[in-house]
Amino acid sequence: MEKAYKLLFNTEESDDLYVYCCGLSQTLPGHSFGPALKPHFMIHYCLSGRGKFTMGGKTYPLKAGYGFLIVPDELAYYVADDKDPWTYAWVGFGGNRAKAIVSQLGLSVNQPVFKSTASEDIYALVKDMMDHNTFSVEDVLRRNGLLSMFLSVIASGISVTAKSDQGSANDYVTKAQDYIRSNYCNPIKVSDIANYVCINRSYLYTLFEKTLGISPQQYLTSYRIAKAVELLQLTRLSIESVAISCGYSDPLVFSKAFRQEKKMSPSQYRKSLPKSDTQLASKEHLLQVEKLIEERHLESNDPN
């Protein structure tokens, strides 16, 4: 038996991330659940006491400060300690982004257990979910927002058994590439990329060299120059505007990087193109882009 306070909510399966259920449980000695299946993800976090959790053919002894993940449609079993039964907070959740977020946390059937020292925050967030338990728009939005905070708190202090080196390397490099593709137009540096993927700069360099055979700086430069080539081919933007559009605040630095990559200057490259390639595409959005960039450039040079 257990003394449990729990809430179940109607949910939209198409939502990106939603709370399916949540609760707080104070168990009696030997209280157990399962073996059984759940149709959604569930995270339990032990606030006090002890217990055991079994999934994927492995059993994990747990105590306060540890939590575990139940994966949808995966047989799971957990039981409170006979002498020091646990009290735990738990949240069930789903949505289109749920699986990806769980993977980013480093949790899976093979690694379902984590450690976190943020017990007070976790308890407060679950309690807040339960305090806002109606189906009003305000409460639904609040609960789902609290779920993101709940997962964020776990992510910020989570400690799990490391994934395989190759898997981790691929994840870091992929995230770094995505960041570059989304931010190449901004004056980002390798240190910004490393900070985004939460590793130090030297380790990011090692992973890029090992995975792609080039450094993060080389990848960033090559991507920017590739985008510059597109602008030189498709627009009549000035060389300075092309540079700014590709993350270079100094046209001279841009021209030097372009020459190293293409063995000619941006101006020479544009002149070398067949006439048909240098004609401006008759698309309204390209004209708008040119106008916007020129306006921003003028504003940045306005002494007032």
C-alpha cells in the first residue's frame, strides 16, 4: 500500500510535450508496482527512503537523490524497501518531442537511472503541477511549462552512466553542426559552439577531427563560404553585405577567408560566373533581403 496523491489529465497526443499525470507517493514497506507496462514516459524521483527498480532485465537499488525512467510499453517493476520505504515524486508525460528529449537527457531502457541533487526544486515543480489541476487554458499551459522546467532541472544536474564514446561524439558533433547551420550568419566563435553543446573547446576540436577530419573552425568557415557563394550567384548584394550576411563583420577578413577557400577573391569569383548565373533571380524576397541588409548596414554606420 502507499499514500499517494496523483492527478490524471486529458491530453492531446499531437502536442509537443504534455503532462499525462503526476503525483507524490509515500509508500509502506514492501509496496510494489508491476511488472506492468505504461503507455507513456514516466520519471520517478526518490525524495527519501530506499527501493529497487527493474527494467530491461536489470535491477537497480535506489535511494534518496536518485530517479528512474519508465519507457512506454517496456515491462517495469519497482518496490519499496522493507525497512526504509521510499517517498517519491513522479510525472508521466508524452508528446512529439518526448522521445527526443529523453534521449538528450541520456536516459534509455539500458540506462534508466539518474542522480540529481535538486530534490527541493523537483518536489516544488511537481507540487505546483498538482496545485494547478483544472482543464482551463491557464492551468494546462502552466502544467506543460512546469514539465519543461522539471526536465530542465533534471538535465542541469543529471548524472548518468556515460553513453558509448562513439554515440556521445556523434551527438556532440551533430548538435554543433546544427548550431552552425542556424547561426552562421551571426558572429559566432568556436567557443560559442562549445558552450552550446556543453563541452570545452579542446574536446570539441578533438571530436570534430576524429569524426569529420577537420576542426570546428574549418567547418564553420567552409559553411559560411558556401553560403557566400550562393549569395554571390543569386543576388547583386555588395561584397560587404555578403560578408555581413555570412557572419563576417570585417569585409577584409571575409575576403581573406574566401580566397583561402576558393583560391580567388569574392569579386573575382562573381566575375568568373557565366552571365546567366549572375542575373538577379526575379523573386520579391531576394529584393527584400537586399534592402533589409543595406538598411541595417546604414543604421550600424549612423553616428547618431
